Amino acid sequence: MTLPKSATISEPVLTPESEEEAAALVAACAAASRPLAIRGGGTKAAVGRPVNAEATLSTRGLTGITLYEPAELVIAARAGTPLAEVERTLAERGQMLPFEPADARVLLGSEGEATVGGLAATNLSGPRRIMAGACRDAMIGVRFVNGRGEVVKSGGRVMKNVTGLDLVKLAAGAWGTLGLLTEVTFKVQPKAERSATLVIEGLDDVRGVEALNAALCSPFEITGAAHLPAGLGGERALTLLRIEGFSPSADYRVGELRHLLAPYGPAERIVDAGEARRLWQDVRDVRFLAEPQAHAVWRISTVPTAGPRVAAAIAAHADARFFYDWGGGLVWLAVPAEGDCCAEAIRKALAPHGGHTTLWRAPADIRAALQPFQPLAAPLMRLSEGIKRAVDPAGIFEPGRMYAGI
Amino acid sequence: MTTIAFPEPDSAVLGRREAIIAGLARLLPADAVITSEDERRAFETDALTAYRRMPLAVVLPSTTEEVAAVLRFCHAEGVRVVPRGAGTSLSGGAIPQEDAVVLGVAKMNRVLDIDFVNRTARVQAGITNLAISQAVAHEGFFYAPDPSSQLACTIAGNIAMNSGGAHCLKYGVTTNNLLGVTMVLLDGTVVEIGGAHLDAPGYDLLGLVCGSEGQLGVITEATVRILRQAEGARPALMGFDSVETAGACVAAIIGAGIIPVALEFMDRPAIKVCEAFAHAGYPLDVEALLIVEVEGSEAEIEDALKRIVAIAERFSPKALRVSRSEAESAAIWKGRKSAFGAMGRIADYLCMDGTIPTGQLPYVLKRISEICNGYGLGVANIFHAGDGNLHPLVLYDINKPGELEKAEAAGADILKLCVEVGGCLTGEHGVGIEKRDLMRHQYSDIDLAQQMRIRGVFDPAWLLNPAKVFPLDGRVVQ
């Protein structure tokens, strides 16, 4: 492969116009041991360990939806395609990405336009994750440039595919450390005809999460289950449940759920669809913890019923604000950006229940000093290092973004 | 005479057989090491019965520690290991080789913990798929992936093959329902991947392990999601006079925003055989039959079926029947579920497992028919129409010399066709030995080399299930 005349790898920002050009640039950077930051829209650039890269590889030149078959529930787009374009295209045919991706700019105070590649690389999933699966579950195919400058494909455009090792899953949530994604294919879903939200007011965290899980254990296919302690969504605590489906079905399920949840107090249906949509958007985007921007924010995943106990343990020795999504299994928690930002306390509180935590927002010096991603057990770290070497032998992609050494 | 090659057995390992067996016997209770030829014979093949190889020995450990001891020993001795669940693989994923020890996990078959509130179950890996659902049924829960072999197949095998089933359009496949595993690496290291929470930290090793066909490690325990059962379910049956019309009807149902829990397709030969066996009341004068099932309360089912029937009527179905009773639903499903068994009564067959973009169905079925005609063979097609997973049954007669080879050749042509139209070689059965030599039709050498380099991180010496998945030539060895 030859390098295009328009670009040399000594430029600070490399913007390939094609997959082939991207591969050539990566090969040249690998040969020169030139580390690269990968940049889509940059909306999540401030997550993880700061990367010392000599150049930035931008996906700005790799755009466009390459396939959309509504009847087959599949869409594919080049990595630099704005997420908004994909969501708009799907909405025109009454469809959506199943996992309800967040607008990360709200919490991170960032600007720019989120891209398909950035979404896939960060495996970011919103409230519907409990019912519809994570971003990684909707990803059915990828094309990427590995550290040798080779174009690799895995998966494809069909939703059932067990041919060979599933590198799609590896690419999801690797934060760019395993290569430059050039194209991602997603399984999509029809948008529901009706969305209904029930709210119970005034429950404490333990009771609120209990109510969420009572609903999640019902046959009514809850697609959103969040608890906002007092002072976040309103003066009183709000326990929120969402049901989506055809209108008669949603109405029936609302009625059944009200009955089921009676022991927790009256469950009122939010009448204003706009208000309900805004509430779930705020849960999805973590808007409740957006301010003050100076505070550190953790994203904690644990067993749902353990959520309140983990949060209470942190609140016992720090000024913490938090709320629960995923029926209590996802805790978003803000603390002052001081010392270790409660890292040790959170990991200790998590230990008896299992789970993991990511420092989602903090100043760069703190992210450099702490481990923003959950430290891995030694054998898993060894495997991760091996995988990194197997994909990116020169270690040029986002070095150290997730963990030192990979 | 069959066409798939096995590697030459390592004569040095064969020569050390007695010492290897003695070494294994020191690690395990006497009844966990199987050496006699009679007893080993039960392990010489799986559901791809045309192929069989007698393993060096078989071990049936009862604990993660015993699995670790066996793997550590085999690693140190350079002995190949073929992990085995229940041996139901249709792609030969569990077929041994002469110089390998079969490591069966079937003795580890207990439920360890059920957490209904958090909707998870922790099980030993040798438990059968159906036993998980049975263990949680009294509280109204179930484990979603439901391969046809669910009575016999193990969760270990399901994880190795990333198994699916008839209901994955709504519920996903194994990888979407798996939260954590305990896995033993080849050197005996025990690792915990994931847990009872959602989404593991770091690289998605769980996603990598799922579907890796026993080549990265041996799973001994798993945590899976369990789901609350729907209040009820009911199918509708519709027959069309062309494959195109049936395909268009499927597209219209999905286009209307309806995701049925199952959407099954049968062509005329499949309908005929299933009806003769199950007496399900299938129409015999149609070219294509759809079974569409929806879930929910009675009122929800009525509403959804009304919508589906209204769509189907736009396509002038030759037959259209909504099930009105439990017995009728059971009969409709009995026909579909007995398809493979019913076909087995009239002919030998190879069950293929490609996936295609669903819009390509009419073209693909036409080509499949031409391909099989070209070899002088019959074919019947069963299709998970919602997700594109196609099961052509290539019919042959084992007693006619050369017919199996012809059927294999036809099967290979069909799978290449699936790839050509944008699909893949296997939707839920796995590559095993069956599709190993077709991998270059789906993947470039670069794609395969990348997969093999990652495989090499876990097993650099290619000791774990080595004859499978990747073509025997051109292997990347570190």
C-alpha cells in the first residue's frame, strides 16, 4: 500500500478519506512507532487515562450509512458517521438503536458530534439496556484497521452468526485500544407505538429499588427502571418505570403494574408524554449530576439489589449525590474531585456484591493518577495484554487509555 | 469414505498413552478416568455421526479444581484436549482425535444459586439447557436460548457454540444471556470473567469466549440471566403459494413494528414430511408455510394476532389459521419441532446452518433447489425467518455409495451461497470440523490470522480442540 500524497504521518491530525488510506496511515505509524489517539466527534475524549499520542487519527473523513434494510432490522455506517444521522434515518422508518445511547456531552460538558465509531468503542448503553441488551449486543459486525495496518472484518450484516471468534465484542468497549473502527453494523428495533411511564413518589433508596425489581420480575417487560433520590429529579424521591409497546398492551400493563406495586404506594402514570420523554433522557444522559462540572462522577455496575447498599457506603464518608438506573444495578455517583475521589471506598463497597466501576468524569490529573477503569485480576490483565499485542503489536492505538500497558 | 480431514495423530503422544493415563489417574478418582475401548466408544463422535475418532482417554472431572489439574497436566505433557458437554454438536465440535484426551464436564451438573429478585442463576457448566429452565420454572422464570437439543445439550456446549434457538429474534442468543463464567485456562489458571452484574470491565472477554468452540479454555461454571415467562403465547399458521409472497409477508410484519417471539418458515417438502409425522393440520397445497407466535396476556395476544392477520391478508394467503386452543398450539409446534426427526424417518440428511439477509430468501431457495438437483439430491428447508437463519436439510441415502460425499458437496455449495448473498456459514451450530475448510469463503487470510493470533494468547501450542474452526493449513502459531 502506498501513502496518499495528501497526508504524511508527521501531521498532528491524520484524516483518511477511505478505509484503505486509513490502513496505509496506520501501517506507516506502526513502522515509525508513532502512537495515535483516535478521534470521532470527541464527545467522550475526556474519559479514561490521558493518552500521550503524537498524532490524532480522525474518522471525520469516513462517513456515510452504507446499508439500511428496515425489514431486516439492520443498519451499517462508517465510523465517522454522526450518531444523530443514524438515529434520524432510523426514526424516518419508525426504528431505533435498541440500547438508547446517551448524549455524553451533557455529563462531560463536551462539544462536538458523537459518531458511530465512538459509540461502539465505548459500548455506551442507556436505560433500555435492561430489556434490549447493551450496545455490544446490538453490534453484529465491524470492520477495523489493526495495528499492522490490515483491514479486518468480523461478524457481518446478519443477526445470527457464530462463524469464528467474535471480534465484534472485543471491539465494543475497547476505547480504541484495539484498532481503528472503520464501519459498524447494528441490529435495530422498531420504535414502540406507545411509551408509558409510572412514577411512585417518596420511597427511600432500598424500597425504591425493591419496587423496581418487583416490576422487573413481572412478565410486563419493563424497558426503563430508575430511582431518583429526593432532590435530584424533584423535591421528593421518584421511582420510575417505563413500559413500551402497542397501545392496548401498554395500557393493560400499566394497570397490572399499578396493582403489583400497590404495596409501595400509588403509582401514577405521567400524563405528559413530553415530560416522560425528558425524564428518561435525563436519566440516560445523567443530567442530574451534570453540575457542578468540577465534581467527579463514577459509573458503577453491580447486582441490582446491591445498588443502594453500595451507594450508602460511599455516602457514609463522602458528600455523594447519586441515582440508580437498570433497576438499581447501575449507580451514577458524584463526589468532590479530591484525593482518590472515593475510588478505594467504592471498590471496597462493591467487593462483597461483585461489580465494577469507571471514573466517568474527573480532571485529567486525577484520571492520570487513579485507575479510571476497574483494575483487573492478574490473569485477566495478562490475557488483556496478550490480546492487545495480538491486535496492536507496536502498541500505537490509544496507549494506556484503559490500563497502563495496553 | 468421508471428505473432512483430521490431523495425523502425534505418534509420540500415542506412544506415551500408558504414562499419560497413569498421570491422569493420579489426579482424579478412578471412575473419572475412562480408558477401555468399549467405554471410550461412547465419546468417539457427536451429532455429526459420519465422523468418529477414538480418543486417547476420557476424563470426567467433578470440580473446577479437577479440571484445572487435568489441564495443567496436559499442558505440561503437550497432550491435546477436546472439551465436551453432551456431545450434541451438529458441526463436529466435540469429535475427538486419537491423540487427545476428551474432557467431559457432564458430571458438573448442579444449580449452585438462584437469585430470582436479581434474575440470575449460577450453574455448573455440565447442566443441561432445559434443566436451568426447569430449576426456575416454579417461580415462573425461564432461561431464554432454546436450541432444539435443549433436553440434552449442556450450558458449557451452548457457551462454546453461542447457541441460539427458535426464540432468538426476541430474546437473543447465548452471548446476550450470559453474565459470567468460571473458566480454566490451559495452564490450569482459574479465571472469573464477568459476574452477576451487567457488562464486565476491561475487554469483553466474555463475548470473546462465547462461541470460541472450546479453544480458549474450559468453562466450569456460568451465571446466566433468567427471565420471567410471558403470561401466554399463541401461534398463527399461514400458507402462501410462493416463497416470495411468504418472504414479503415477513418483511411487512417486521416493517409494521411487530417482533413476534418466533417466526418460522417451512417450504413444501418440509411441510409434507412434518404433516405426515405430526398431523398438525398444515396445508399441503402451499409452497411456503409461516408459523408466527406472539406472547402476552390473552387480550395482548388477540391484539397482536389481529394486526398480524390483517397484514397477512394483504398477501392473499391460501391458508390462514390462528390457534384457538392449547391443543391446537401444541400441534402446530409439534410439526415444526419434529421436523428433523420426521425427516430422519424418510431419508438420511445433512442439516445445514447458514444465515442470509432475509430479503434474499426467494433467490437463495431457488439456488438451493438447483444446487441439490445438480447433485441428484432432494432438499427441504426450515428457516428462522425473522433472523435469517436457514436450515436446509440435504437428503441422501447412506447406503448408496458416494451419496454422502455428494450431500457434503451440495452443503458446501449452499453455505458458499449464503456467504455470497451477504450472510454467513453458520448461524447457531458453530464451525467445528464441518465448516472449517469453508472459512476462507467468509474470511480473508488477514481476518483469520487476526482471529488465530487472539486464539494464540490463550493456547499458543494449539492443544485445545485443535482440529476445529480454522483450516488445518496456514495456521498462525506463535
